[in-house]
Amino acid sequence: MLVYTTATVQSADTNFIIKNISVSKMKTVEFRLINSNEMPPIVITKGDDDELKVVINNHDRIWLSMNRRLIAGTVEALQEKLDEILQGYLEEQYAFEKADLDFMEG
């Protein structure tokens, strides 16, 4: 189930377009379109309540447009890197658990 909510907020130096996309009842991704010469082209960060937030800078729209396919193609590599981080963390936690069990038994 996809739910789209769009709001426009104007500030003194930056225009924001906020789009929340709910991909399920539990998870929401917030997209913000900004126009700032001080921010990078794309930022993935934590939003309110630790929700995923993606900020896209319209100031770099030419660069973003020229690299749109490459940016989209990084999703698979990003997923692999996140899997590597998770695998390392799980292996570390398993080693701690095993060490605790060995300590308790002997």
C-alpha cells in the first residue's frame, strides 16, 4: 500500500517540498526537495522518529540529471554494503554470545 502526502514549506532562503511515502503501515520514507548551494546533491539520513529521510537538492539538478542512472544503480551496491555491515555485526554478537556461554559453562 503506497500513500503519498505532499506539503510545501517556504522559508527565507530555501523552498522545501516534502513527500512522505508509506510503503507499509509500519515504515515511512520522507523525501525533501530543497534548493541550497550549501547542501550536497543527495543526503540519506534519519528523520523524525528514526524514519528514513532522503533530501534531494534541486540546486544540483543538472548534475543529478546527468548522473540519474548511476545514482539509481548504486542501490544494489548500497544494499550489499549494508549487508556487509550487518553480517559483521551479527558475527561479532555471535562471538560475544558464544564467549558468554563458554564462560558460564566453565
